[in-house]
Amino acid sequence: MEFDTIAAISTGLVPGGIGIVRVSGPRAVAVCEPLVRLRKGALSGSAANHLYYGKITDGETVLDEALIAVLKAPHSYTAEDTVELQCHGGPYVLNRVLEAVLKAGARLAEPGEFTKRAFLNGRLDLSEAEAVMDLISSHTELARETALKQLQGAHSEKIRAMRAVILEKTAYLEAALDDPEHYELEGFADEVSSAAKALRDEIQGMLRLADNGRLLTEGVRTAIIGCPNVGKSSLLNRLLGFERAIVTQIPGTTRDTIEESVRFGDLVLRLSDTAGIRESEDTVERIGIGRAREAIREAELILLLTDGSKPFSKDDEALLALCGGKKCLLLLNKADLGLAETPESLEKRLKLPCFAVSALSGSGLDAVLEKIRELFCLSEIRQQPLIVTNIRHKELLRQAERSLSCVLDTVEAGAPEDLLTIDLMDAYRALGQILGEEVEEDLINEIFGKFCMGK
Ligand SMILES: Nc1nc2c(ncn2[C@@H]2O[C@H](COP(=O)(O)OP(=O)(O)OP(=O)(O)O)[C@@H](O)[C@H]2O)c(=O)[nH]1
Ligand SMILES: [Mg+2]
């Protein structure tokens, strides 16, 4: 495939020590040649994979001093000839250098286009290329680890291994159907069935962890809810470690939903502190209460807070009913004032995990965080060699799972063997699309379009 030569600023557009203008394509060296003044010789005569010190010029004007890296295909990020101009990291300087490069004949790269080239040139498969974006946007150790494993091909390897099994079975089936004299089909359906079952189990395992994996890389959407004045905003502030929300002794203090993210080691919570829920005449408060209900709907975890120094009330009970079907923890706050009921007795009665806490002193909160880790299988996930976080991959895994289920049904029903190959090939194709095989161009453009500029 023949491409044109593209350029972009590959580092962030904020002042920094260095900033890089990357130029990639068959004419990368030719485009940069007239702009670069080395101490000795010309850029075209320079050795590959070396760094050179030189000046970047635009006509007579010296724009910057830079280190210039010349990388020759296929040993570069894009697998094409690449020149990296490592300039001073000021947005204005970098823009001037980029302009000069464009004037010299390069085209401005689209977002993600360098990575797209790496994919189209076969250096990365699609799953690996997508991992680049995940790595750039990772905020947690788990997200970073997962993205890097994916980038290094762990996912692709597993998918390829699964496809190899499917292909082998399909090939035998096809051959046997074509040439029944030389290939034995007797008992083969059972063999296909056990292979399909093993693959389906593996995929189901991946999907199960995928849901939790996403929560842990993006953060668990957590709503703090409760009646007015029970200490919701105090809890938010305590978890954040600073006074984010206003706390007063007046019920109805919080009117709007407040959202903040906080990290405890590997656990990331996207907390929303909500207005205390009660019947209210006050218009602003009523709107706030509506938002609190919405926060419950969107939450993946609910921390239902009560004033533990008072008995569990009818109002608390009504709120608990709102949380039906969600992961929910009951926190008996203000434990420092003495508890009206023990967490153990409430836990038995309400059948949900209860904790005595104090937003004032912070006591009891470590146990709550530990419980959340347990609820979302954090330690189990950490031990997994592989977690699928990409939504596109998940959908394709689901498709493959469905096709394999059809294979099992066909064998079960004793239907003719040629029906098996259709579903086997569907599963094969769905898995292939994770790697970028048989993927439509539009989809490729959409995937890379989500990348940042210069990547
Ligand atoms: N003793 C004690 N007081 C607390 C604790 N947590 C909160 N309070 C007090 O309870 C009152 C209400 O606290 P907030 O955090 O504003 O309660 P809230 O649930 O956000 O209230 P609304 O926003 O009005 O619904 C304040 O006077 C806090 O100082 C606690 O753990 N122990
Ligand atoms: Mg509040």
C-alpha cells in the first residue's frame, strides 16, 4: 500500500521541556530535508535510528534548535520512514515548526492516523492499536496494565488460539463432507461439540470479568444517598480528603448532585453526593431530589446512609426500596454518637451488608472500601492474565458466544454436519474482527477517529 506523508504535533499542546513534531511516510526525509540544518551533512545522508542535533528553519528564519531522529521503515511506530523533530515544548514554536513541515509538502495527520498507519502496515493488529488509546487514557494501575498487555498482543494471542481451534474443526468437516471416503465423520460431531463448549466457557469467563474490569478501569459509579442531614456530604468530603461539599446541621443543605472521582489504590469511585430524599415543598430541593433518583438509576453501587444514632426509619426503608436490584451497602453513620441498632441485627433483618461508620472521624470506612473491592472481585480480576475492557471486543465476543451456542444446539439436535460449519465460521469471523480482519473501512475510520491528534 502506498501512502502520502503526514505530520502532526505528537506531544501535548501545553508548555513543556520538549515537544515533538512527527513526520511519517515515504517522503518524510525529503520533506524535512530543506528545513533541517545539521552541523555536518544533509538529513538524507544521515544514518537511520540515530539522533542528530540541528536547527529547524523556515527559509532564512531559524525556528528552533532540535534533536532530530531519523527512523527508517519498518523500524518506526508507523512502520514507515519517520522523522521526529524534538523541539522545545512551547505550543507556538511547535505550531510554527509544523506549519513549515506542511509547507514543505506533508499533509496534516488526522487524529489517530499514525496508529492507523501502524495497523494498515501490519505492525499492530486492531486490538493492539486500540490498546494504544486505552494506555494513553488510563488512570489506574489496572487500566495501564491491561492496556499494555493488550498492546503487547496478549489478547490477540488468545483470540488467535481460539480461531485456530475453530478453523481446524471446520476444515476437517469441509474436507469430510467433500470426500467422505477418506475422512471419517463418525463421532466427529462430539469432538466439535466439546471443542465448542470449551471455547464458549472460555469466552463466557472473559465476558464475566469484562464487566467488572470496565468498572475498575473507569471507576465504579457510586451514589451516596440517604435522608436529609444523615451526613452524605460529610462522607463525600471524608472520602475525598477535602471539603468539597457544604456541610451544615440544616436538613436540605445539598440541592444539586455533586460528582467527584477518588482513588483508593486500585479502586476508583466516581462518587455522587445527592440531595437528601424527602417530601419537599421547596422547588429547588425538589429538583435536587429528582436528580438524586436519577443518580440511583445510573449508579453501579449505592451507599445508603442513615443516621445510625437513630433507629432505622420508615423513610430509610423507602429509600432502600428505591435501590432494588443494585449493589448496595448500608452505612450507619454518626457511630461516634452511639448506635441505636447494631449493624449485625440490621444486616440480618434487611439482608444487605451493614457497616457502622463515622464521616466525622473516618472510622469504619476501610471496611467499607474492602467490601466494595470484594463486591467487584478486584483481587480476582487482578490475578487474571487478561481482561477485556473494549466494548467493541465485548460485543464481538458475545456474537462468537452465540454462534458457538448454536453449534452446540445443532449437535444436540443431531442435525446434519454441514450446518455446523456455518456457525463455526460465524464465530471465527466475529473473533477475527477483534483483530481487525474483515473489518469495514468505515469502522476503522471511526475507531481511529477517537484517538487524539498526533497519535
Ligand atoms: N457526630 C457526627 N456528626 C456528623 C457525622 N456526619 C455528619 N455529621 C453532622 O451531620 C450534619 C449534616 O451533615 P451533612 O454532611 O450536611 O449531611 P447531608 O446528608 O449531606 O445533609 P443534606 O445535604 O441536607 O441532605 C452536620 O452537622 C454534620 O457535621 C458523624 O459521623 N458524626
Ligand atoms: Mg448534603
